[in-house]
Amino acid sequence: MRKLALIIAVLLSFISSFAQLRVAIVAGGHQSTVKENNNLPNWNDIKGFYSGRAGFHGGFIADIPLSLKSKLYFQPGVIFQTKGRKFSQTFDTTSTITQQKATQFVNYVDIPLNLVLKFGNKTKFIIGGGPYAGFFYTGKETFQTFTRTGLQQSIENEDLPVGKGDDQYRTFNFGANALAGVEFGRVFLTANYSVGLNDFYQTAAYEG
């Protein structure tokens, strides 16, 4: 977390030096998923039981024109993001176990570094994108087993292991963003898409 605090401090010091700087509060909802590739022989039968996590994001972005008359803007930011996935499998009536459910929820502080093109007059259309750096903040794993008599097992872990080894969550993540939307007055509405480009977790149970 010291590294993250230092990066944020440097970023804030950098953007505060621009005379045309505007700072915005950004917030909204989103859907996250986890992409997994592995060598499990029955993965095609299992992967359909995973689904995305509905979550939220919130933070700050700066809006800096590259020149006084430029239509191109630099938009760095500091944004808290919820990410992860859910698992739910239901078994037939001949099985003692009726359902298994699990979650893999991770939360990050992302630092996007986007370039944005704006065109139009009072209402401006926005398109842009760029890289981002993400830093692991918190997370939680849960696992539940249900039988015909009710909940039989419930496991919850809010102290996820962090590091570079197997069964550990990586502290650093990076990826790319794309965005499009409109700006009118002091309000902007955008649709955003981001994808991670490195593994955020590696299990010791199998290659993947």
C-alpha cells in the first residue's frame, strides 16, 4: 500500500501543475468477469456455472487539455473498483448435495491514464482509451454447500493471501481501457470497457 500511496501522491502533484485542470467525481455501476484458461479436462462442463459480479466504482479523474485549443485531453484518475466472479451449480434430485455456491470477490484501486478526444460544441462527444494500473485493495472468498436438509457447509475468507506465489493474489495488475460518451456542461456520461492483461491469481491445484 505504500507504493500505491506514493504513486497517487506523485499523480496528484503532476496534475495540479496544469492551469486548465478540471477534476471530476466519477461513479457508477458495472459488471465484471474473470477470464480463465486451464488444462482441466472437464472445464467446458464447469465454466458455464460461473457468472459475473455486479459491482460499483467510484473515485476522481482529472480532465487536462493538451493545449489551449486542443480537442485531445489527458484524463488520469484514481478509482476504486469491485471485481471478481460468482459460481453456482445445482444438482439433480438423486444427489445428496443440491447446490454449491462460491464467490471470488476482489477490489482494486485502479489508476487509468486515458487520452480522450472531444468534438462538438455545447454537447461534446467523447471517445478515448489508454492503459491502467491496478493495485489489490481487499477481497473475499466464500463457499457454501446445500443439501436437501439445508445449508451444510459455509466457508468465508476475508484475509486473502497476497504475493507472487501459487494460491496468492497479485498486488499489481495492468490492462487497457476504452470509453465513449457525451459531455454537456459540467456533466459527462460514458460507457467504459477495461480488460486486464496479466494474471491476477494462480492456483496450485492445476495449470491455468
